[in-house]
Amino acid sequence: MISRETVALVEAEWRNVPVLVVGDVMLDQYVWGEVERISPEAPIPVVRATFRNERPGGAANVAMNLAQLGACVTLAGFAGGDPEQERLECLLTEEGIEPRLTATPHAPTTTKLRILSGHQQMMRLDSEAKAAHPKAAYARLVEQALAVLPDAAVVVLSDYAKGALAEEVCQAIIQQASQLNIPLLVDPKQQNFERYRGATTICPNLKELAAATGEPVSDTDRVLRAGEALLASLDMQFIVTTLGADGIAVLRPNSRWHAPAVVRQVYDVSGAGDTVVAVLALALACELPIESAVQLANVAAGVVVGKVGTVPVRREELLGALGQEIAPQMDEKVLPLDRLITRVAAWKSAGQSIVFTNGCFDILHIGHIRLLEEARHRGDRLIVGLNSDGSVQRLKGPRRPIVGEGERARVLAALSSVDAVTVFEQDTPLALIEAIRPDVLVKGGDYTEDEVVGASEVRAWGGRVELIPLVSESSTTRLIAKSVASVPAMAKAFSA
């Protein structure tokens, strides 16, 4: 079970965490098409191209995952000083990632062209350098990385065995991170893990760990036991091993912890490892225990394998996948606007419709309850915008509210019909409505649709406005008047 605190961390604390990613950057190219015949020139299918696109891949896909999850990412690696590098840098910059790529004109930017028909990959064409880079290029890469490392909350070395993470590069970055007490994760591709010595953790898949330990990949238990024994020689805190359909294992000396996989329909496993590393990195940057971090990574990987191609997971998608863990408790329903917006995005990502209503709700009564219950029936999630104490005073007079905003919010949050409550300071909820963009805007029947604040805006983005009849003779003003009128009679009764 993923804790409420962990969900809250994803909603809020992952924003703008500074992360440094160093490794083998790539440009992934995709051509989608339809297979209608076999070529007359050779016994191969002819793909009629219908759609093309490009995405950052390799270490750049790790950076994309981190950025989509909310981090502030700097990416260092090699590229070819060619048009592919320009396109890759444009894609990264569009996502808010700072590319610090060392141009190596002697070698092309690593590019992978995939040709697909439906969900089936028909062919892959790779362009890459096989020779080692010059020493001066490695020196520039290390210089770029060390320049930004002190400002990072976590470092990721993403090794795709394309030459960027030579041993001297790894050790220079690992040693500097260790001196600054910055956690460092490695996604390895080398059979010998010695170059990663001193990292906080390494995140191989089962096949990679089997190759490093010399154990048969068919015997999972032997591979994991060998991994536990390997830790001491590598001077690492733990090893995180992805086990495919069997989930993820955390290895420590002479112990292990296992998190089962989240069951999802699988279309494409490419990029799932990058997602796991990105989630683990952010979790460790926020000092989340590794067991909780692995549970989150499992959920995120489950989202990614349901996509085609190397596609990063967005924070809203992760929160949507965590839907059952979000806000079942009263305290978690009262949210500031920034967290509410994130939660709304998660609900919408899960295909849920959003209903919004607002009011002072000063002394909750049966009319309020009826309105909220009817509003909840208009969609999947009901958000209540609550006027602050200052806003109520401006609307109702200096003696109102009777009940403070904190108590009013908690009482509303205790209702099963309400999914979230947020307090707003303005006289009207227009700014709040524009930020949330609900599918349905609800008000009481004492309004006409033209009088409802935000009605035209909601209709403009395809939503609708609904008016719910009020319960007759039910209002806070009437309750207050009745209470005041009863005071003399009560005083007389108690004095008798």
C-alpha cells in the first residue's frame, strides 16, 4: 500500500527538484504505417508510411521522464553536432530540460529509427559511432557535468553502452557526488559494474545482473543472491533490480525486499527502465525510503508499458494510476490550489468528469447537503470552492461568518459527496474556475444561468451549467435569525 504521505510528495514536493542526468543521449525516430502487401523485390512487408515523429531517447528519455514528473533537469552527454542534435535539443528545450551536450563532429548523434505497423515493430535502423571518443571530448563532458552537479538534489548516470560513460567519467562524477552527499543512481549496461563503484545504487534488470554476476538468468534466486554478495565489493547502499513481470527487488547484503509488478496490458516495454530510474531518483532526492520509492516506480512502469514506443510517464498519469490511494480521508480533501490542480489533472487523466460548485457554507444545513449531493450526481468528482473568512465578510457583513473557514472546510470535507475543498480569497470564484476548468458548473436554483459566475467560460471549453432547486425555507440567514429570536425565551426558561 502506498501511503498518503507518498502521494502528497508526488503531488507537491517533486516540483522543480534539480536533477543532473549524464549518459548516452539518443534521438528516437518513429514511422507508423500500414502493411498491405509483400514487396516484389524481396520477401519483406511493404509499410506505407502514414505518420512520423521524433522523441528524445536513451539518457534523454530519462530526462524527459524526470521533467514530466516535475523535476528541473540538466542533461549532459555526447551528440554529433549535426541536424539530429539540433532537433534533439529543440525537443528537450520544449520540455524545460537544459541540454548541455558535447558536440563530437567525428561521430553522429545516436539515432534509432523504428518502423511500426499498428503495435508491431517491423524494423529498427540505428545510426551510431562505434569508436571511442577522443580524450578531450570526455574532459569536456566531465567539465559540463561537474559545473552543475553541486546544485543537483540527485544525479543519474544513464548508460546505454554508446561510449559516454567511460570509467573516468563515471568515477569523476560519482566521487564528486559522494563528497557533496548527493545521491547517485546508475542505470547500467556494462557487464562489469566496477566503473560504477561508490554510487548510491545501481538499477540493472535481471539479465544485466546475471551477466555481471556470472549466474544463469534462468535461476532468479541465484542471480539475486549473487547480487546481494556483490554489494560489498561495489561500495553501494543497495541494488534495485527490475524483474519484468515479477516486479522489482531491492537487494542489501544478505537480504532482499520484493515488490510485485502492477498488472497492466502491455503494448511496449521500451522505456520502462528509464521510467523506473526517474521515479527512484526523484524519490531518493526527497529522502523517501527505497521501499516506498520502488512501489511508486512499479506503478509508473505499469503506466508506461501500456503505451507504444519510448514515451515518458507524466505526473498526472502517475497520480491517476494512484487513484485509489488519493484522498479517501477528510484531511486530504482540503487542498491549496496548486495541489488541487494536480489532483484534477490526475482525475481527468483517468477519464473522470469534474463538477464544481462554490459558496460560503456558513452553518451547514439541509439545503447545503441537498445541493452537494445533487451536484455529485452530475459527474465523477465534486470540488467545492469555499469563500474565505475575508471574502464572506465582504459579501455578508462584518458579523459573518459564524464559523471560521478552517472549520467550514473540514465539515465539508467530511461529506461523502465531496471529493475536494479549496478556499479562495476573491469575491467570486472565477479565477478558481478558470484554473480547474470543470466539466460541470453547479449553482442553486435561486440563480439564473446568466447570473452564474464562470458560466460563459465553462460553456466555452465544452462544459455545461446546471441549476439545482433549493430546499424551501432553508438558509443560514434563517437559522441565525431563528437562533437570535429564541435567545430571550431560552433565557426566561432557564431563569424560571
